[in-house]
Amino acid sequence: MSLPQRDEQHHTYGEYLQWPDDRRYELIDGVAYAMTPAPTRRHQEVLLEIARQVANALLHHACKAFIAPFDVRLPKGDEADEQVDTVVQPDLSVVCDPDKLDERGCRGAPDWVVEVLSPATASHDHKLKRAVYERAGVPGLRHLTWGRAGTCSENRREYVHVSSTSASLPPKFSEQVPAPLFNSLCH
């Protein structure tokens, strides 16, 4: 299932910044997709635990973890922020280059992204956003999917690239966080 579109117009980050705060959107190639209402309690519990463990693993490193809502602007070139037409809000982003960070969020590809999939967002996150992350050069992507009984599964094939880490992440990051973290959340 695809998320509802705001309208049929092409939008930019400049316009996005002017929209009321009572409804959240993501822009993908200028198309504004309405975000779902507040995530479920279980989604939030899992996201908080992921964020806690990731942030703890990144202590004393330049990399920082951020949770949604957090604007990740993905320019296609050197266009001004107001002209960027792709702005996403990953559930969790890890950014290692401080030059990508500003008061609005992140400009450029994060080093690592986690999306906690729900039935309402799975198709959108798994297909459309995955392609956006791949095009932007996000080195690591993880999807968590929820089963009918509330169980979680994580598939290593869900990486945008073979590895879940980038060269700028701290050494042993993948051993410290992803395997134990995802194993404990998904079993």
C-alpha cells in the first residue's frame, strides 16, 4: 500500500517548510507523501531501544544518532536547500560527517538508516524509500518487519549495500550494535 499523496504538484523543501505542523510529509522527487498518524506503541518501543543502543555504541565517536521526525534532505546536486525536492524522515539516522548537520537536520546521505516497517508503511518504505536511499548513496539500511503475532524479523538482505556499516562509522560498530541488537529485538 502506498501512502496518500498531498496533491499532484511538484514541491520543494522551501514549500515544505511553510506547511502547517499539524500534518507531516515526506518529499520524494517533489511528490509530497502524507506520513501516517502516530506510530504504534510497539513501533516506538522498538525504535527507542534501537536508538538507545546505537547512541550508546557511538559514545565518544563523531557519529550521531537521530530519530524521526528529523529531516534528511537529499539533494540531487548542488541546489540550494529551498530547491531540494527529496526530504525523508527515517525512523533512525546515523550521521558521521558533522558538516552534513545543521539546525534543520541533515543535508546529504546518512551513514546508516533503520526503518521500522508497519503494514501501513511497509510498501512505501521497502520500495520507494529504499530506492531513494540507494540513489543517495546511503551505505547501510536495515528494515525491521512486524509479523501478525507482533514478532519481528530482520533480513540482512535488506541492506542497500552488502555491509551495514560505512567507512566513517567507528570500528566494530556492526559487531557492537546490529547483530546483538536486532537479534534481541526480533526474538
